[in-house]
Amino acid sequence: MSKNFNDVLAEIKKIKTTIPVYVPSQGKEIEIKALTLAQQKIIIESSVDTSLSVLFFNTTFCKILEQNLPDKISNYDTVDRVNFALALRKQLKDTVELDGNTYNISSILEANKRKSAKFEPTVVESTNFKIYVKKPDIEYDNRINSILLRKYKDENIKSNKLKTLISDLFAYEIFKFIEKIEVQSSGNQIDLKSNINEGVEMIEAIDGKEFVNVVKQINILRDIEKEFTKIPDTNLYIDIVPDFFVV
């Protein structure tokens, strides 16, 4: 490899384009580094395994945000992640084709500045438990996704182990939102985030009916996320998937 190549490559790596993006959870704009071609390739590659594509995409995109955001990813939530994805895709190409029509991503981002991403922590209370519900930040969301990815990444779609993926996704999704649990009869509390494996085992030992209202809270946040992908003046929504970044 020639010295000239190394010199030019080093110079290229110093040239970093940043783009402004609105952070819904903070109500302000920050500067985020644009996608490199290598990062775009990695996102597209994450669609290869269809059985685990959502997990692959989310973990891949998290790694990119770690490189491109100006501070820790734990400062941002999953609604912010939607806006980051839209802004990075807009920098590649502002338009997207949907149902035979062309729409501007910039119009979605502009509309999102006027939307609320408010999701307050809440306590789901029953006779037996108090379940403290809080939205996960991107870093914690990624930790849970990574555990599932490691568990299933070497399994093929027909394996018996992979058949449990859907049920694990359901349980771990609930777990993401639970900060702690209190037993009503004793007042004992346990912080579930201190040990993820033990925390998942604990919630799986609790009657499923205790989590019905927790799931309702989760669906509220997922609906907020979806609303931030809506194309203005339509009933259409953008799917934030690897193919979205193929331009």
C-alpha cells in the first residue's frame, strides 16, 4: 500500500459532513455525522437473515449511532432513533417512493418538530405487584437486542431453538420497559436492570395477566414511534428497515 494512498485516506477520514437533526425527546436540534458508504453497506447487509433482520438492523444501527452522535447513545430514546434514521436517509436522498408516489423525507422531519414524543414513567399496580414502567434509552434497548441476537444468530429458521424466538421477543420486549418490581405484601423491591438474565427469569415467573397493562404502555410508545414515520397529509408510514437505505 503506497504512502500516497495512506496519506489521501487519512485526509479523507478527516472530512466529516454533519447534518442537523431534531431530537424529539429533548426538543432541540443536534449535529450528527452523515453516513459513510461503509456504514450504508453494513445497514443493507443487516437484511440478509430475514428471521433476525429486525434485531440485526437495530444492533447495526445502534453501532452507527455510537460513531455518529456527538455524545452517548444513552442520552436518546427509541423515538429519537426514528428521527435519526430519517435524517441520515434524507442526507443520502430526500425522496422515497411509496405506492407509486414520491414523497420528501424532509417534510416528515419538519412535521415531526411539531409532534409530541412525551412518554412518562408510570406505575402499573395490582393486588400483588407494583410494576414501574419506563421507556428504554437506545443503549439499553440495544443491550437487550444483543442478548437475543447472540442466542439465536447461529440457528437456522427450522431449528427447534429458533421456534422460541417469537416468545422470547415478547418476554424481552416487556422486560425492556420494566425498571423495577415491588411485591405489595412485603414492600420488597428488585431493580431488574442490575442483572438482565435474572430479571427476565423473574418476570417469567409472574402471572401473565400482571403485564397486560404494561403491554398497553409499550404499545403507546410504539404508536408514538410510528407517528414519527408518518408522511404528512396521508395515511402512509415509512418502514425503517434496511431497504430504506438502498438508494
